[in-house]
Amino acid sequence: MTQANAPVPQINPMSLSGRTIIVTGAGQGIGRAVADMVVALGGNAVIADMNPETLAKAEAEFPEGRCLGVTADIADPVAVQ
């Protein structure tokens, strides 16, 4: 088989396998939905939220080892250093 006729590897462009994505506002709402999608697509999520209660609840609902919760207010430069 010539190189021009070589089979093209099948790559899922939506796969996040092997990647870690940081999602802010992930304790609830749109941020939570984005974190859910990251994990559903095979990625790991670092979820950040300024409310420790909603963050802890969200983190507990992810499969073990797929999510790390960080309490932070990303609008505060000192909090994100």
C-alpha cells in the first residue's frame, strides 16, 4: 500500500481522553454542565467555585479520580495565585 493510500487513523475530535480541563463556576449552572461534559467526553476536570458547599456537592457527584474541586474566587487575583 502506498503512503497516499494508507488508512487514515480514526480520531474522535470530541474526545478529551488524557486531558485535564479547568472549569470555573462549576458548583452549579453552566459551569457544572461544562464540567459534566468534560468528564463525559473522557477528560478530567478541575472544578473551581467560590461557594464551598455547592463545590463539595458537585465534586462528590463525579466519578472518583475524575474531578478535583478548588474553592476560589477567580475575580480575586490573590485567590488564584
